Amino acid sequence: MELAYIPSPAEGVWYLGPFPLRAYAICIIIGVGVAVWLGNRRWIARGGTAGTVADVALWAVPFGLVGGRLYHVVTSYELYFGEGREPIRALYVWEGGLGIWGAVALGAVGAWIGCRRRGLPLPAWADAVAPGLALAQAIGRWGNWFNQELFGRPTDLPWALEIDPEHRPLATPELATYHPTFLYESLWCVGVALLVIWADRRFTLGHGRAFALYVAAYTVGRFWIEYLRVDDAYHILGLRLNNWTSLLVFLGAVVYFVLSARRRPGREAPETLVGRDGPEPSDGADGEPADTGEAAETGEAAETGEAAEADDAEQAGSGQKSDGSAKEKKSGEAGGAAEPSARSASTQPS
């Protein structure tokens, strides 16, 4: 008899009139909200504009949900297709079954589309949301608790999870308590989020390296947690499919982290995070003119005025020179006329 254990919820769905409120969906929604909130704060701190993370998330989240469900259905198709199965249940996301690998892969495609539309670097956006994604996973795992699914091997530890008879494995229907793998992964993801936040501040991670650290750290935990689970899964060389996936993704994340640090050290410049819809420069406290066009027009007008004044002065000088020349010419003509008169007078007899 177990002296202590974690009880499973009696209900995983509540009804608001005819509308069901499912705990699994609520956990996912809360997780997405936390990820967007934290990602927005980190994006602004890096020099980006408020609301950008949410705008890109409008593309990333739907793609991620579809990708997560596709990965689950493809790797567990026997649950939905075959004799006695109901293929329509492959669409029942609220019953559980979202593969994190598919969610991240297809979610990245959606994020790429959103960033491309805004003219933003995808690696910088991924760095901003990385710890928020880890927290979203930590919250989302509690949906497994409400559904009494994806638990581990039987155990009598004080923190063992009690599972109702209808949810127990067929091989051990008489055993009531199992490893709470949902709790293990939830706590691990919280640790991953804190690790990424600390490392990002300490080493100024950029160009996708904070996201790579999140992926690498998560896969380490997922490997040993996956090893404890007893739900049906494909095995390759004695390891579950998700163990191999964790190993390969871990290696890919580490390689990217190292190569990125060598080729592009530091972090993206803040001006690259504004995108095509960023704010216009303001005049305000920095004393810069609000409208450079008006300043240019003012400068052009001043230059035109100065040029006009110079032309007027030049014309005035030319006029004075012309008047002097005319006067000299008239004086010369008068002198020339007087000279013959004097000469004629001197030749006349006295």
C-alpha cells in the first residue's frame, strides 16, 4: 500500500452549457500566452518593436498545432487506422497527442513565413521566444496529467502518480501508481527556460544560438524521460523512436551552435529587428528634425536665396561698371571734339 502518491484528476473536461472546456486545450492556450508574453518582452529588450512576436505567432502557432498532430498520427497510426479503428479520431486534438518534433518543425515554417512578411530575421525571433517555448511545454504537459496519459513505468516512490483502472496499461492492470513523466518533463522544461535566460544574458547569444541551446537542453531531458515511458511506440535497436529523434536533434543543435558562434559571433544589430513596419524616426528629445524633407526644402530655399542675392550683386556691379564705361566714353568724345576746335582756332590769323 502506497503511503503517498499524486492523485489523477477526476475530470478532464467541464461544460459551460453545451460547450466543453477541456483541460488539455486550456493548458495549451495558457502555454502559448506565456510564450508570446515572455517572447515579446525579450524582443523589445533586444531592440524590436512591441507586438511583433504576437504577429509572427499568428503564423507559427497554427502551423505548430498541425505539425504536432501530424507527427503523432504518423508515428502512431495504428491508433486511428486499421480494423476496428476510427480514422476521424485523428482530428480529435483535444483528446491529446501532439508530437513536439512536428510542432517545432512545422511551427518553424509558419514563423519563417511570418518573419518574411515583416522583413525580420528568423533566428533573432527564435532566440527571443526560446525560453517561452520551454515554459509553454512545461504548462502543456499538465494536460497529460488531466488525460491520464503518457506516464512512466510502475513505481512506489512517494511522488508516484495514481492512474485509474481504465487508463492503466494492459500488461499491469493491477498496479495503480506509475512514474509521473509529465511532471518530470514539466520541471525539466522550467529548468531549460531558466538556463536559456541565464546563458543569453551571460554570453549575449544571437543568430539562433539561444534557440539551439533550448533545443539541445530539452532533448537531453526528453531522452531519459522517454526511456521511462510505457505507452506504445516504435523501437529501433532497443530504443524508442523518440529517443533516436532526441539524439539526432541534439547533435544538430550542437553543430549549429558551434558553427554559428564561429561564423557570426555576437548578436543581431537592433535596427535589423524593426522590419518593414517599424516606427518612423521622431524629433522629440534628441532634437533631430521630424521631417527631413522640410529641412531639405528649407536648405534648398536658402541656397536659392543666396544665389539670387549673389546674382543681384553681380548684376549691380556690372551695371556700375557699364555706367562708368559710358561716362568715360562720353568724356573721351567731348575731349576729342574740343581738341579740333582748339587746333582750328590756333591756325586762324590774328
